[in-house]
Amino acid sequence: PPMRTRQPGTAKIPAVRIRGRIVDSVDRARGRYSLRDVNLVAAGIEINVQGPPEKGRPRSWTGTIASNLTVAAQLDATVCTAGDPLQLTLSLSGPGDLSRTFAPALPTQLLAGAGAPFRVDSASMKTAWRNGTKLFTWRVRAQQAGTTEFPALEAAFFALGSRTYVVRRTEPIPVQIKA
């Protein structure tokens, strides 16, 4: 079975012992065979586990190490009134183990942007799982009337094949905010 490490450093894989019987010789003419008892031992090994590099790590890194990552964002309403609370959901999915994936950093203008059409309450963030997809939700407030877009969000992962960071972006979400 595949092995996963929890952190960079030295990992020890213990020795493996196999006991059994194998066919030693076959006499096809007489339809006979002989068995021999075997005791096989594969020595344990130590491997040096390296984590993704610090250099070049995007601000939007999610802690994900995978071959690919799909990101999508949605608001629970695209027509609202200024001051209304909305729910933003960011979903991350793809082949691999997302159990240690964390939420990416949100754009600064969504957290404290004076005059921005939206404000995200970062303290409201919740995490959930649905059908192998990791979901992050935040409470969002529409702040000013008008037709606008909720901005694209970024989520980065470390790609195993290329051993580089890859940034994925969601599509902006059109929103109509009434006065």
C-alpha cells in the first residue's frame, strides 16, 4: 500500500519478513513437484522526505500536494440588498489527499477594503467535506448598491509531476446589489 508522511524529515520503513512455501522443482513426466520452506527478509530503509520549497510559494498556497486541483466559488445569492449577509463557498477537489488542505488567503480588499462592494468576515470561516471535495465557507456582506462582480479567488497547490506551484483561479461572480 502507498505510504504517506506527515512532515518533512527522515522516515523509516521497517524490515519486511515473508515466510511461506515455494515450488522448488517439478517432474512433469511423473506429475510431481517438491516444495521448499522459505524465509525472506527485506531490510528496512530510511528515506529523506522533503516538503514543498519555501522559495516561490504563492500567498494563496493551500498546503495541497497533488497532481491537479480544481477550484470553484459560489455565493448563495447573486441578487441582494446592500448590508445583506451572503455565504461564499470555495470548493477544492482533485486526485490526492486533501485532508491537510487549508483555506487560501483571501484578497486584502475583501477583508478591510473601504469602499469595496463586499466584505468577508474571515472569522466566520468553516470547513466541510462533501463527496471528496473540501469546502470552505465565509459570511460575506454586500456593502454598496450596484451591479458588480465578486472577484476571482486564487488557490495554489504544489504539483507533484512538475514539482512547481500552480495557481488556480475561480471565475468572478456577477452580483446585483440593491440599495
